[in-house]
Amino acid sequence: MSIRVYNTLTQHKEPFETIEPGKVGIYLCGPTVYKPSHIGHAVGPIIFDVIKRYLIHRGYDVQFVVNITDVDDKLIEEAAAQDTTVPVLAERITAMYLDSMARLGIDTIDEMPKASEHIGDIVDLIQRLIGKDAAYVSGADVYFDVTKDADYGKLSNRKQDDQTAQRDVAGEEKRNPGDFALWKGCKPNEPAEVRYASPWGEGRPGWHIECSAMSIRYLGETFDIHGGGLDLIFPHHENEIAQAETATGKTFAKYWFHNGLTRFNTKKVSKSDAAMQDALKKMTLGTLLDSYGGELLRYFVISTHYRRPIEYSDAELESKRKGLSNFHRLFERIERVCGTTVYTDPTAGSDEWAAAPASEFADFAKDVERFAEQFFSAMDDDFNTAAATAACYELNTRINRFVEEQKLESGGSASAKTVAYAAARKLMDLGRLQGLFMSPPESRAGGDEVVDKLMAVLIDARARAKKAKQFDIADAIRDQLTDAGVTLEDRPDVTLWRMN
Ligand SMILES: [Zn+2]
């Protein structure tokens, strides 16, 4: 089956056909680095990281570019408010962003161009537009004339009459209300570090032209996929198309992907508690990573199809924590049963499943193949990571059942163990296409002597209660530990514990 993708430009799912066979260029609008990111800023990078991993698996050579907007009015305002300079602020916030990307396991980005380092490309593009009479100088500013782009509005389906809502430099001379700034002349009291030289005097570029210039620089005048959040369709992406296509006379991006926005689910939070809701919205990506870790946040994001809104709540994240830990518990179980780790080097390929004596266990083999097929058809269908993850979950359950059916915890045949191991490896390979299961979870169990001793006391107390047939007490200990995030696992001769 071939890959089909939903294209915002056509509002249809289309067969995915790259401009150059075997090659894919992706440009994703990155952060404006004036304040720390929140969970919503991680959605695009996570989704496109998964898309790139999948496209590589399907044999494509993928170039993935995410820009950094470090020249913008918001940076000037925020730097002034913090009594610092724009470059210092930009550097600090960019470093935080890169740290979050690394903790989320996003290592597929090839280029992260900064607007401040591409002023020459931006000026050149503006000059091309002026040369075509599609842009004009007005005072110290340069504007794009939207009437010179016959199909302006094709991405957002807005007519030019609707464009008056666009906010640029108010009060300046514009030919049409919808015209937007390509270059903004400096205001008298602005600091030196935001004054860039240009043929139109000192100033700085508008946000939209930054992305057109940088995407063309790294991916060419026509490339395959342009992405961003749904809120960027208008005016940002509409204006990017207008600038680029008017300047080059070519199609800018063939496919436009837009991810859903994050909604903070307030139903599970007291509605009267405004402070709590406010705190949720302000929670930075760094804070969330401290609390939940990168793999769980990634799992949480990809459990929803990328075009749908993501409902954020602590309860939802806790439920995903349980879901994710079920996978790791299976991998640990298989390791215990087979005596070999399932967490092999992610860069090394594996083909255990093809070599395993699966035909001896025909029903199980059929199920494994079926869930793997479900995974691939979900990913082929507009990168439906939610359905792909669900297929992984079913495969996880099926392998656990196989371990029980074959009584592998207390023996079982060597061939059953080989097949169980190969199936777990297959599950791990599918997960790794989504950037999951790269390494064993950072277990919070062990390492802390006091916690280890306290857990031994509790497990012993529960065992004594069971022996005395005081099952209500034994169950209460287990339930209260579960509430505290500790899972007990009873083995024939020992009880294991882990913090989720
Ligand atoms: Zn952009």
C-alpha cells in the first residue's frame, strides 16, 4: 500500500508522490525564541520526527528543517522587559528549546537555521519581489502587495476582502488593507542589535518572509512538505506561499501538513480554580519533561492523530504512563524469560521474527503479522500514529497472552521462547519507528537504599497478611501502593516492584 497524506492546500487525502524520486524535503515552522516553550510547541517536532523516521523506513532520503525565529517584535519587547538584549534572550531560550528536543528524543532535524543569520537571503527575496512590482517601499518599510498574487488565499480559502484583520505596523502607508510587511524600518529608540542594514535603511524582516527565505535556502524553490500548527495557516503560511510563489513563479510546497493544537482539558480541574488553570497553561515544556520524561510526552502526543487537537490533562498523562509502562513491563518480562535483553542497539537492524520458528505457533504468528500490518496501514494512512500505537498495544497484549499460554514464566519450550522473543523484538521495532523504546525506562526503582528497604518492609507485610488470610489488608497495601505509583508484580517465589 502506498502512503496517502492529507493536504491542507487541496483539503483532500492524496497519494504521496515526492518531487524527486526517493527524496523528501520537510520544512517545519519552529519557535519564536522569546519565552520558554509549552507542550504545544513540542507537538510539531514530535510528529515530524515520527514522520521522518517512518519515511526513512520506507526508503526515502529525508531532509528535515526547523527554523528558529530570533528576529521578531516579541523578542524586542521581552528583552526590554527583562532588561537584557535580544541576542542574549534568544540564545537562552534557544538553548532551552534544544535541550527539550534532545530530551524528547528528537534527533532527526538536519538544519535549524536562525533568521538573524539569513538576513542576506531575506533581503534578496524582498528585492526579487520589488523587481516584480509585487512589493513596494513605503517610508522605511517594505510591503507585499496582495493584489499582485492572483491566487492569494488559496491555502486558507480567504478572500482578499477578509484580510483586513491582519495586523502589521499600524498607521503606515499601505496600498491595500491586506498588504503585509516584508521589512520593518527601525523605530528611533530601538537597540542597535535589532538594526540590520538593507537597501531601504536599517530595519528587520517580517516573520513571514523569514520562513520563505530560509525554506528556499535549505530545500530549494519547490519542496515536498511544509508543516506547522493549525493556527499558522493564516496569515503566516498564506503569506509564505504568496511571497515565495510570486518571487519564483513556481509551486512553493507541494503538501501542507497542519497539526492540531493543544487544548488544556479543564473539565478534570475545578472550573472555579482559575489559578490552577492558569498554572496548567503556563507549565513549560522543561517542567513537564522533569515530571514525565521525554518518552512519555512523546507517547502522549502520538496517541492522538496529528491533525486532531490534543487534550492535555494530568489525568490523561497518568493514564498514558500506565499504557507506556505496560510495554516496558513486557520487554522486561521477555528478558526475564529468555535471559536476553530486548533493548538491542536501536541503530542495528533485526530480523528475528523472520528467522523464528513461528509456524509452530500458527495462531500466534497470524496475530503478530496482523497487528504489524495494522501498524503499517495506519502509518500509510496520513501517518495515523494513534491507530498505529493502538496496534502496538494489541500486539503487546497478545505477546503477554502467549507467554501465559506457553507458561514461559515457569518453563516452556525453547522454541516458544524464541518466538516470544522475536515477537517482542518486532513490537520494539514498530515502536522505534515512532521514536519509542529506544532504551529501558529510567527506572526510579532501586538505587535509593531507604526506598528499597521500605519497599521490602511493605512487601513482607503484605505477604504476612496473605499468609494469615487477611486479604483485605494485603489488597489495601497493593492498592495504596498503586495510587502512589508503585506496581507490584507477584512471581512464583518473589514479589517484584517498580515505580511507574
Ligand atoms: Zn514559518
